[in-house]
Amino acid sequence: MSGNDAPTPTVRRVYRGRVVELEILDERWEVVRHAEAVAVLAVDDRGRVLGVRQRRPAVDASTWELPAGLIDPGESAEAAAARELAEEAQLAAELELLAVGYVSPGFTDERVHLFEATGLRSVPGRPDDGEDLEIEWLDLDAAWQAAATGELVTSMVTLLGLRHARAARDARAAPGTRSR
């Protein structure tokens, strides 16, 4: 039997909430079911990266993260990224998919689609009801240093975005390379 031919597990739903479901598979594995999400990396012409500061009760801290949110049913990842950027930062942009990955596959099926935003421009928009957030542009290198040491509380998706932005910037600045 190959890994793809595994028997269907028995599933016992323990909890169903607004955002997550908790299941027990084969009376052994605890699995959190979660909608897919998006995050958007935006760096301006001054080398600052866009972040959203907000209170996150799960980690009992105020975090600074890339604009992000859930993909609504029937919505594409790119449309969700555009919507979140407009709602949270009142910006529109061309979006390019950088990566798709699981947040923590040891216990959840949540996948995040990370997009890079270029050609930033202002658009009307407002956060979802109940969202209390503050837009904050930080210097890319300062954000990386603070986040990498844990001084700036953030997500691994944000760290990945910051690392990508630094690598892209450094590649453009390297001798013998062309700017795009």
C-alpha cells in the first residue's frame, strides 16, 4: 500500500467555531481545520515594508505583521490578497504569488498564499468590523533585525516576506546584475 492509499481515518469533530474546527482523527491526532489565508508583502520606494499592528490575544501581545486575512468561500487567493490590502492599508497593487505553504502542518491544515505587491497606489477601503489595527511602515532592515530576534512579535509568514524582500533587494544591488 502506498502512502496515498492509506485507509480513510475515523473523524470525530470536537469543536466547530467561526474560524476553526477541531477534529480527532483515529482517536489519536488532533487536527485544527482552518480556512486558507493570504498575506501581502509591500515595500515602498524608500525601502520600508508595510505592516499592520494589532492585538493578538492568542499570543497575548501586539504584533506587527504583513497585511493578511482569510480567503472567503468562492474567492481566489489573489482576489483575497487585493481585498485585504485595500481593507487594511487602503492600497491597490499588482500582485505576484511568492509562495504557498502550511502554517504548522503538525496540527493544522491552514495554508497561506504569500503575495508581493508592486505599483502601490491609494484606494478607498476600511478594515472589517471589529478589526482594530494600525498601519505601520518600517525600515526593511530594522524590521528584519527586530523580528528575527523576537523583539518585534510577528508571524513566520511575515519573517518569510521580510527575508524575501531583503534577498530581492540585495540581488538587485549586486554588481553585474540588472535591476528589473
